[in-house]
Amino acid sequence: MKVIIAEKPDQGITLASPFQTKKHEGYLEILPNELFPRGAYMTWAVGHLFQLAPPEHYRPEWKQWTLETLPIIPEQFQYEIEKSKAKQFKIIKELLRKPEVTEMIHAGDAGREGELIIRNIIKMSGVKKPMKRLWISSLTPKAIYEGFKSLLDESETRNLYYEAYARACADWLVGMNASRIYSILLKKKGMNDVFSAGRVQTPTLALIVKREKEIENFKSEPFWEVLATFHIDGKQYEGKWIKDHESRLKDKELAKKIAEFCRNKAAEVKEVKTERKEFQPPLLFNLSSLQATANKLYQFSPKKTLDVLQSLYQKGIVSYPRSDSNYVTRGEAETFPDILQKVCRLPEYKELFPLPNPSIIHNKRYVNEKKVTDHYAIIPTEQVTDPNKLSNDERKIYDLVVRRLIAAHYEQAIFDYTTMITLVDKRAEFVSKGKQQIQEGWRKVIFHRDDEEDAVLLPEVQEGEKGRVVHVKVKEGKTQPPKRYTEGQLITLMKTAGKFLDNEELEKVLMKTEGLGTEATRAGIITMLKERKYIEVKKNQVYATDKGKVLIEAIGDKILASPEMTAKWEQRLSEIGEGKASAANFMEQVKKLSAKIIQDAIEMSETWNFAGLDTDSIQRTKSKATLGKTVGKCKLCDGSVIDKGDFYGCSNYAKTKCSFTISKMILGKKISQTNAKKLLQNGKTDLIKGFKKGEKTFDAFLVWDEKQKKLSFSFKNE
């Protein structure tokens, strides 16, 4: 008899669904059938049943967060059971130890993490029986049946276990040592909070903080452009004055003079250039590109996209969600005509059929065995489902996946891009740009919200045609700061190790350069940065908090914040998974790095300067005991101003209805207790940096206006 171990209960139930079963507590009994003549036991983990043991498990003194105990480097890593999951482990262990059980089948997710979860359980059970590996990329009954029919030998995926184990131990070492050293040293600077740091989360945070600084330090400058409307042989169009490829003028008077010079002057078409560009249909989705697309279209967070995708996978209607590949094998491509035959019957997609290309089996842009990694691209399975029968979020994600597959069977989109140069009075040059769609191609299938922005249609004119300037104006503009990243862009940024590329073609070129984290972990890293109060996401824009800025300022340009270094680590970990590198050698390097992180932090702490950051507000969440604490004297009556939770307010409110309050959050900035005290005592806070009003950011002092009897901003340090 065999024991099959799945990663999660619902996955175990799905894997057992093609067979007749009997239910027991914590497992299903599969009755004898063609594949399992003696029957089988189907049981499951509940995600990770074991976690790496905490420092005090190795040495009692490691429980204390002190400089003397660092770096913490265990001789041999050990796991301990999560108490809430001990009952399920006992069930699995008893099944594995049954004398009639002669073989184990590892049926965790077909990826690194699944490899680690199930092998850890088997290792901790102490059972040594022959093991096979179920490796499938979709949960349709057909895929499950075929998967059980052609099980892999466990040795074929063992290296993935070594990779996942090395990753877990490396993250524990770096995270444990870095979090403790920075928390200890920053506490000495008055910040009594836990500063979690890690091999992937910290370089990711560094990229966000870098962008935040670029925005804060950006000085907007005005510029002027001269726009003219031309009338040439009965045709009208607009152009922008240009000289040496530059259209922006820093001098308003000069812009006015140019406009005045051009008014009612003769104009001539000097040059007309048309360039035809062909755009291939997009690649099939991997997880990163799907997360980026769902964020751009629907503002879904990367975690939400992954959760919805997991739900669709569990229903058996899309393939494995955590795939990093944009390609499929010939075997998958052979199923496409059948899948698309079912899709064309659905009302949503009827108008997209018949397909211009009935098969893509010979198209290497999509079908390429060599470029399929552990899994192929995310595609709909043969269990085609009407999107209207799904929840709203599921429908959106499923629709994206279906449309990508349909688009792959379409022709390229073709546009003509025209650039015209118009000469005014034989001296001033004006440029006009426009585009024209020649062939819609795959764009019929996939929605594009940004089409209208550059869809300027220019009239057909010939070089040498003459006319006049009928209108001219000066337009004022301001240079804009870099834009904040969206969560979807952050996923792309992590994938390319800090080289921001909003282009799947360029991503494809960089595919060999592993980024920060993996397809499976990136969404979790962004969620972690939110939970640890390092970043905030407002209207899909990612902001770094003062706590996030403090940590990155403290680390400086040291190795812990380096995206390139972490990307190289990911590459080495992948090599371990491919059997090309040694996990033991990698761990030796990580131990040395952990010691270097401690040394770097101690050296850097001598020169730390957090001017302009609200370090007072970076404290562990205070208990309710701090409510009611006196901050100072009321500015309106003789009462005391006390901490009332979300604001500081007058203690006399209950007696006299005194309305004096100071909000703890003003224009996106926390008002610390220290600044509230200074305001009440001296009438003015310290300089607070980073107030946000709309898209603008500014630095100011909060002051008490005695005449107006209200708070206001001051920009002078008097």
C-alpha cells in the first residue's frame, strides 16, 4: 500500500477526486483501483508543519537581544513542530509507519517550497521507505490521473529540496542577525521598535526608499513651449517649436518672442518621415507578468492576484500559478485547439473567432521546450469555464489568462509613426508627431487603456507644401518628479533586480539574471514590507514610511541593501536546484556574510544621522496604559492636553467642552509626542519633513497662531 502526502487539505481532496474514497480524520482512504490495486492513503500537510527552531533552542543565552551574542550561527540547523499542527503530523507519521505501507508518494506543489514542506515531514517522521514524486502542472482529473501513472523517482527533484533548504537557512541566518543588530543599535538612538531586515526584503525596501528620496529631492522647474497651428493646402495640424531636439524653454520672454515672430508667418513642410512598426502578440503569462498586468488594469495587489490564481488552479481551470516561464512544450500546445474550441462557444469570446492562426505549435515565441523551467506558462486548462460563473475577481484573472492564449493565435499589430517638421519663415522649426493603426492584430483581443494618449492622426501632406501659421500660443509647464512605483511595477522591479523595465520583451532577455526573490515569494515580500510598516500603499502608489527610511539610512550602501548581490544569491540558489552548485559552500558564504553584516552595522552606527526623519514616532505599539498621559498645557484654557489615542486633546472637554486638539496625523505625517510637547511649550515643533498635499511634498514647522487660535505651517526657522 502507498501513502500520498499533499501540501494542503483541499489539494489532497482534489488529488483523490478521480478515485472512490472513504473519509477518516486527517486523511482519505483511496479504495483499490487500476492505478492503486491495493488502495492508498491520501493525507496532507497544512502548509509548513515545521519551522526552523528559534535561537534559544540552540543556546539559552541567544534568547537575549544583546551585542555580545551576535552573530548567531548554529552548528546544525534544527526544525521544530508548530504546536497547532502537531495533531496532523501525528496522523501522517502513523500512516507512514503502518507495516502494510511499502511506498511514499510526495504530492506537494510541483516547486521548491512544496519540495521542502513534504520532505521535512518525512525526514522528521524518521521513516525511510522508497519514495516517488508526483509532478503535475494542473489539477484536472486527466492531469492527476496521468501524473500518478508516470511518477518521477524522488532523486529527480531532490536538488530542489537542497535549494529550498539552503534558502530557508540562509534567510534565517541573515534575517536573525540583521534584525537583531539594527534593532539593538537603533534602540540606542531612541527608537524602541523591532527593525526586521532580510536578504530579499531589505534590498527591495532600498529600491523604494531610493525612489522616495528622488521625489523628495526633486526641485520642480517651470518651462515654456511654443505651439503653432498650421493651415497647409486646406489641411490643419499642430506642431511644437523645437531646436537641437529640445522643445522646452527656460525663459518665458524668449518663448513669447518666438511666438510673436511666428504669428501669421508663411510655413512650409520641410520633412515627413513615416516609420512602420510591427508589434508581436505578448508572451504567455508567467506569475510576475500576470501580477503586473492585474495591478495595472484592476489595481490588484500581487498577493491578491496570486490568491485568486491559486483558487482557479484549485478548481482545475488554470495551470500551476507560481510559474516563472512564458513558454509551453509541444505537448501543451497540442491541447490548445481543443481548449480554444470550447472557449469560442462562450459569448464573451465568440467575436474573436475564427482565429487568424489556428495553431501555434511551430511558433517558437510560445512553444519552446528549452525555455520551459519546472513549469510551463500559465494557461487555461481543458476544463474551460464560463467566466460569468466565477466570482468577480476570479472572472477578471481568468479572462486575462484566456485572452493571452487567444492573442497568441493572432497576427502582429502594425502602426505607422509619422514625424513632420514644419519650417516657419524659413527659420523656426516645429515638430508634429502622430500614429496610425494599419493592422489591429492581437490588440482586438487585449484591452489597452492608454491608446488615446498618443493617438494623434496627422493629415497627409507632402514635403515642400506651403501654407501659413493660423494660431500660435505659449504653454507653461513644470518638470515632474519621478513617479512612485505601483505594486505591479514593484514586482517587475524585483524580477529585474532593480533595473525597472516595463517591457516583457526586455524581461525575457534578462530571464537568466535572477532578480530579488522568486515568482513564489515576491508577493509575500511586498505584503511583509506593508505589515512591518516600512511601506504604505495609497491608491496603488507605494510610499516609504519614516521607519523604512531610517532602516535604509542606517544600512547605507552596505551589502545587505544591494539588489545586485541578492540577485547573484538567487542565481546561486537556482544552480543548487539544478545540481550545479554546492549547498554547503553556499551556506559557508552566508555565515561569513552574517558576521560582516554585524561588523558593517557597528561601524556605520558611529556616523548615523536621521535629521528630517520623525524618529520619535518609531516605537513599538504602545499599550492602552499610555492613554491619558499629559503632553502639556492647553492653548485655549487652563486644562492639560492628554494623549487620547488618535489625537491629543484637552482634559477639560467633558467639563467645559474645550475643543483644543492636535491630530496625530497631519497631511500624511505622524505628529510625535515630542513634537506635540514642543508645540505646547514653545509654540513650534521641530522641522517636519515630507508633508503631502496632493502630488506635492513639503517640509514645514507646525506653529500655534495665537491671533487665529489655530495651528498653521511655518517655513521659516525663526
